[in-house]
Amino acid sequence: MSTQTVEETLLARAYEPLPLGHVKPAGWLRRQLRIQADGLSGHLDEFWPDIRDSGWLGGAAEGWERGPYWLDGAVPLAFLLEDEELTEKVDRWMDYILAHQHEDGWLGPIQDKGTGKYKAYDSWPVFVFLKAAIQYWEMRRDKRIVPAISRFLHRVDVLLDKQPLFRWGRFRWADLVLSIHWLHERTGEDWLLALARKVHDQGFDWRGHFEGFPFKDRMRKEQTSLVSHVVNNAMAIKQPAVWWRQSRRDADRQGAALMMDMLDRYHGQATGLFTGDEHLAGLNPSQGTELCAVAEYMFSLELLMAILGKPEFGDRLEKIAFNAWPATFKPDMWAHQYDQQANQAVCRIAEDRIYTTNNKDSNLFGLEPNYGCCTANMHQGWPKFTTHLWMKTPDDGIAAVAYAPSTVHTVAGGQAVRITLDTDYPFGEELRITVESEAGARFPLLLRIPGWADNAIVAVGAGHTLAQAGAFHRIEREWRGRETVTLLLPMELRTRRRFNDSVAITRGPLVYALRMGEDWRRIKGEPPHADWEVHPTTPWNYALAVDPRDPRPSIQFEQGSVGDCPFSPDDAPVTAKVKGRRVPDWRIERNAAGPLPHSPVTSDQPLEELTLIPYGCTNLRVTEFPVLAPQTGK
């Protein structure tokens, strides 16, 4: 076992995430979680062998990462919705796994019973299980959890001296350190920090890798490795900050910003993602990003927001959560894609394909397109986003770090407090925050003002004040009874220059994309869990008649209501009208939108009125548009 040789303590987080159950979804967010529970997330264990017959439950199917992946999202989903049936399912999983902990402390299968493919004592899948177990403990306060995690970590401590971290565990080591730090904060045992250091020393040096970042173009197949793997990169973004709590090194505190900058510069997309299908793939908006990377990027940003407290992490989290995340699912969440594309003109079996390494079915909407990891890992996105909307401040206050309709029950200023956020955001600009404290409590309320929100207004009672964009606005007062704070976040239309001088249209946290006609063709399976191609029934190859320097005269927005299924092309809560012309030479190539013409472009096609909708509402789309030369845009 490791011994502590240097006295170490963990630095405090900037904000403390609230335990599972303290933040509950409301409004459209609750409806979205209900859609999720009524779709694959709530029923996958009933028919998909890798969950139904998982080796984690003693079954003969996959016993590696898929069971823990599903559990990591099913646990918070069940408790956030107070869904008795789903809660019974996660109780059964936890009871079995904890009751079958090995005598040496190991948790879960030691070897995959289905294929024998994975090396004995591969700790990577248990990293994921520990995250699920910690969330379960937050809700149930199950007395079995802390001893079980401690016994497992003792076993890992011994094993690492004989068998250092390898493959996935070596690149995803920060996920284990999270659980080690969690246990240390509850037991205070010094050996845990020594174990964390051992894990760090055996893990891949992501920060050092990005300081000399070598991947500045689309990866060729022969270049790919676990270092260029898109999900590993999305998970790695949190690594320097996670380790900074123990290392105290400023380079670790700054590491996430460096990593995000490199990924944006060489692989970034309009949605705040970076490409990777399945490896880093450059700036082309047709290239695609794996679903698991979207889920893990969101989780990394949630942790970065807590540890470092920088508002820009909340901005990025919202951008991904409201755009890329819902767009990678069928609206009813009974099917998902492996790869989503910013310019996604067709989804079909592609024998000739643009992807770096992925297979011919990678952008289908289905049960298990390309590979089942995303089928297992698609469940954590909305629930964990919900639990991280609000956090505690070091001075016993409350911080709103991301926005969606929700309620919070917690203690602040020494008193029980309830906070309700009533809003249509991100589809609307107004957020109404009601603070209730029967006994009266003095505490600060911090509101994140997005970097795009110039001239934001905060109103309390009869007074109002301008709030600085890109900062937290602090309201400190004694809250008595029921008081309302109104936050207005003006959403200005903006354009962003993208690949080949194309433009993307943004307004507030939302990115806008072309609404296209869709023909859904079932190719395998039986509904509701079938595989679907999606073919366009309307043209897609348009250039926009806008002035990127001042697009406001050219684009008109229309506000609608937020319906039962907010992320759907049929029920898009906001639409925009813009003029454009078709570009006939821009065609489908390799079963994807072909190379984006370099702007400005000319076209002799008729000027048409086009409809844009939020990216998250689309299944087929164009997001990065060529721009018409001025003489053809008239």
C-alpha cells in the first residue's frame, strides 16, 4: 500500500456542486428528462443484451464498461424524476454489485464473461461505476458505499504496483482521481492522496501533450492512437483542473483553457464541439463528432465550472447542451447517432464515407450504430446537466452556473431556502428567479452573466442594474418570505466566421441551422427501437445573402412557444428567416455534404427565403454556410 511521504491537502473548489436531488428539473427540462426516461434510457435494460444480461449482474453478456455507463446516467435520471420503476432498477443493480464485491475488494467482473477480450483487473470500467455509486450515495446515503469504495481503492493501490494503468485507464485516470478525492474528503485518510499521486504518475500527461499539440489536421487512419481518440480528449479537458486541487500548480489551473483553445483552433465546430469520428478530424463541418465525446465534454465542463468557477466554462456548457447534445438523438430519444455532423445533409448507409475510422452506419439514428459504447453512455447528459445548474459558494451562498427551468432546495445563510427558476431560456431572454426563505436568511446569490449577454439587466424589487457580461453578478441581501429576481439576457444576433470563410448564425446560446424536409426510412429493427436513415426532401446547398459584419438587416427572428418536445424540427420554439441562393456545384460527396465552397461565392439561382431553427431541433441541417458575394445577394 502507498504511504504518505509529503503532507498534502486538497484545494477547495470555487463552487460546491449540490448533492443529487437538491436541484430538480422544471418546465421544458423536466419534459425533456421524461422523454429520455420514456425512451432508450428507461428501457434499455429490458431488451439490449449488454445491459439486460450484463456481466455486472452475473449475466453472460458484456461485463466491461456498458453496464456502468448506463448506470451512471440512469441513477440521476431515476431520482430527478422520482420515477419508481426506474429507481427500482438502479436499486437492483446497486444491491447486486455491492453484495458481490470480491473478497479482495474488487468491484464488478474481473474478466469479461462474454468474450474474454479484456484483461483481468481492468480498472477502467470501475472508474465509471464509482461515479454512479457516488451519485447513489448522495441520494440514498447508503452505508455500504463508502466502505465498498475504500476496499476497492485499497485493492487498486496494490495492483498498480504490479500492473500500472494501461490502455483506457491510463488516458482516463482523472475519473479515478475524482472518486479518490471524494473519499478523502469524507474520511481524511492520507493514503488516498498518495494513491491519487500514484494514479497521476502512471497516467498520460494530457497537459504536456497539449503544450506541444501535434494534431493540427484531420487524422489519417495510420496516425490514430488513443491520444487522438475524441472521447479521450473530451474526458481529458477536466484532467489538469482535477489534479490542480492536489498539485497546486498554476500550469494545471490554466491547463483546461489551453486544451480547449487548441481543440477549437484546429478541430472546432460552430456548436462548441470539436470533431472526432472517432479521431480528431479537423475543421470540416461535415466530418462529425462521436456522441460519447459530447456527453463527456459536458461532464468535463460541469467539473471545470465547479473547480475553477470561471463563467466561460458555463457559456461553453450551455452551448453544447442546448445545441449539440439534443441534436444527436431522434426527438423521442428512442434512437441516437454515433456521429453527428454540423453540416448533415443526409444520414444513410455509407459504403464510401468521409469518417476517419468509423463505419458505414455511423450517422444513422438507431439503437447501436457503429459501436455500442454510445448506446451505453448516452444517458448522463441531461441528468448531470440538471444537477450542476446550481452550486454552493464558499461563503454559504448559491450560484447559478447554467440556466434551465429548475428548483433548488438547500441551506444558505444558515436557513432552509427554496429557489425556483421559471424560464423558457435558452429560447427566451427572461429568467424569473424566486427565492423563498420563511425565517429570513442573509446570503449571496450569484448569477452567471454569459459572455455574449451585453446590457444584461438584473432587477430586484423596484430596482434594476446593468450586469457585466462574462462575469458573475452578485446580489447580497437578507431574503425574507418570497422575493423575485428578474434576469434579462438580451440575445443579439451574431455571425461567426468558420471553415473556408463560411458563417454560422448565433443568437444567445443557440446556434441556428437550416430546417430541411426529412424522409425517415426504417432499415433495421422494429419501432420504437429501430435504425433509421434520414434523407432530405428539400434542397440544402444554399449560400446566405448576409453581410457577416452586420447581419441584422438580413435575418428576422420569430418567437413561438416551447412545446412538449422542444428539440424537434416540427416544434422549434424560435425560427429565423433569411434569404439565400442555391450553389449547384456544392453537392453530396462521399455520402456527406461536399467540400464547403470558399466564401464569397456567386450563384445565378433564384433568391429564396430560408428558415433557420435552433441546431438542437434539427436532424438534417446546414450550420456553416457559404456567403454570397454582394452583387448576387441583392
